[in-house]
Amino acid sequence: MNARARDPFVAVMAVVTALVVAGLVGVAVAWRGLAASLVVALQLPYAVSGALGGLALVGFALGVASIQASRRAAARERAEFGRVVAAAADVLAAVRGAK
């Protein structure tokens, strides 16, 4: 397996994508159920379970994606800062060794 496939971010984004698709399917099913009847009492279950549930699932998935993206950016910043500190330590060691 390559390194990209083992990246936890890729796995989380695959789950997020599946959740978004499931939410959109819920909204589509709700839409069909709502459009199939003019009686509000028959439309209400579709609106509550399908539309609201689907939108909640999409919102949750996008929230998880946002959190994961910010965590990945923070990890990259920490790694870059570590490289800068290591380079500065090397320069300092070289300057001290030259004296």
C-alpha cells in the first residue's frame, strides 16, 4: 500500500464523503416523498426524517471535514516549525564550532 492510502486524513475524508452522499440520498428520498402527496400529514414524516435528517448528516460530515482540515494544517505548521528550529540549531552549532 502506498503512503497516501495509509494517511488517516484520506480515510476520514472517504468516510465524510460517504456521509455526505448518504445525507443527500436522504434529502432526495424526502423530496420524492414530499412531492408524491399533497396531504401534509403524509408529507410530514418525509420532511422530518428524510429532509432534516439528511441535512443534519451533511452538516455533521462537513463539520468533521472542517475539523480534520484544520488539524492537518496545524500538524503541517508544527512540522515546518520543527524543521526551522532544527536548521537554526545546525547554524548555531556551526557558528560555535567555527570560533
